[in-house]
Amino acid sequence: MKIGMRNLFQNLNPKEYEDIEIKNISVGEASLENVKSKVFQRINMEEDGKNKKKERRKAFKLSWVAAILILAIGTTAFAFSRPEYFKGIFGENAKISQENIQDIVATASNEDFIFTVESVFSDGNQNYFAVSIENKNGQEIGEDLIPMITFKIKEVEKSASASISTIGSDRINGPDNLKNKAYYITTISTSEDLIGENIELNLNGFFVEDENETNFLSDLENKLSVSFTIENNNENNMKTINIDEPNIIDGKYSITEMKISNLGLNLNGENAEKIDYIPTPNIKLKYKNGNIKDLSYKTNKNPDVDFPNARHLFHKDPNGDFKNTITFGELIDIKEIQSIIVEGTEYSLEQ
């Protein structure tokens, strides 16, 4: 049975459950019936002797809150584990990074919609947000509707927004089959490291995109915003190479730091002399089995590349330092990577 447990919160008055304290309940196997049985058992014990109809109704509501609290502090989701959201993007490979996926559950609603950030898969620069949108009026959210979602880092100067690139949203399968509820992966690449930052996602409306044109729908009258913090879940799936004595490339610039995760590669560099462009060095990944894959991005002149879904983000600071953020567009296992090759110079991940 697939259960959207958060939906049970929607009609509850917080005043009715703010003082409840449910402890030491062993649910056993994570199933709806087990949770209901254990929670009702505890509620009935605590409500024994109270026969007033009002208090029985309250106990019923509290039981569902308790069930949700139990899920939050120990059990797994009934039918939808964290990697499931990201299978539409990464396939079965999403399972190799299960420990790096963060459950968020940040939600906001107006009179028409409920907007929820369900989960986040991020290394700080490459960010995948699993979001759901539910029409409270029961109207279907069509397959051709694409949400207009914007993004910002709270408490950061506006000048920093130049380093942020919002890629877009792709519809995915969710844990339920409700026609009035849709799930998406919103992908954002940024040269700013978002780990520990206070993030805000905003739902502004929808648009329809077809082969001929993009038709924008009217904005939501009451836009929806959710905020949360991205945790650092990548200790075992990210490596950093600090280059103390960097090579000067083309006599103009050098790479000083590289950070690789299963989602992407980030280069920090500096200019040896003032140049107007942002350098794009040739970068390859060398695998332990001897394979070498080029990270060059796809163009009309270069259509056959090793990472066809890769995206490149470039950012240059006023002082001349630059950052190249490369999103693989697929998952790699960095345990299989031996080294990174930049303009012919090989940097080992084993150091």
C-alpha cells in the first residue's frame, strides 16, 4: 500500500497536538496496519476512561500525528524509499548513493495548491530537488504542465546570484497515483557551494511547453515558498584535490583545486595574467579499469561525447579567479575513478 503520510497533516489544528509526547513505541515492520495498531493501542491506553465524544475525536487525530512522528524518528517510508525519487533521472544507479540523499519535507500551501520539497540529492554544487505539487481542488495536473520554480540563497547578496543557473524541472513518478498531484525533479547547478546554506524554492505558476511554442500560464495569485538547509551527506562520496604548485596552462591560467563527487566536478582556478574569457580546459576521468572518459561538452561540432547529458557552468570573479562547475548528468561511482586529467596532467585521487 502506498501512503502519502504527510497528507494526514493537512486538516489538523496544531493546537490539538502540540503537547503530545509519544515515546518508545516499537512499530516493527513498516506497514500502515502495524503503525495504526501500535499507535491506537498507545492512544487508547492514555485515553482510557475518557468517554466524551470530543476527546475521542481528538484522540483519533492525535493518533495520526503520532504515526507521522514515529515515521520521522525511526521507520522507513512505507512504499517509497529515498532513491526512488531519483530513478527517473539516474535509473537504478540512484541506489549507490542512498546515504547521500536527504529527506527535507518542507511544505507550503495556499487556497489552491500544496507545494512540498520531498527530498534533495546534492553535493553542494549539483543539486536535485524532488518536489510535489498537489491541487487541493481535485483538478488534474496535466502531463504537459511544467512548474515555474525559482531559487535563491537566503541572506546572500544579490550579486552572488550571477553564479546560479536554474536548469529546469522534469516530471517523475511518485509514491501515489493521484491525478491532482504531480512530482518533479528540479535541477540546479551553481558555482556556490550550497552545503549548510538556507535555501528557498518558490513556486510561481505553470507553463505548457510543446514542439511549436511555449505558452506561459497566469502566475499563481499567492506564490508559494519553502525554505530549508542542505546537509552535508557526502563525506564518503566526495574527494578534493588541492594543487599546491599548479601548472600554468597556455601561459595564462592555472587550476588550484578540484572537487569530484558522484554528481559532478568543480574546478577552482586563477589567472596567471589578466584574460577576458573563462578558461575551459580539457578534462578527462581515468577509471581504475583503464578506461578514460572525456568531459568535453556536447556541441553541434562535437556531438559524440562520453557524457551526453553533461552541463557546464562558468563563473568569473572580479579579481580574475574562476570556477568551472560540470554536472555529469548521470551518476558515477568515484570509488572507480583513479585520477583526473587536466590538459594532459594527471592528478591522482589516491593522494
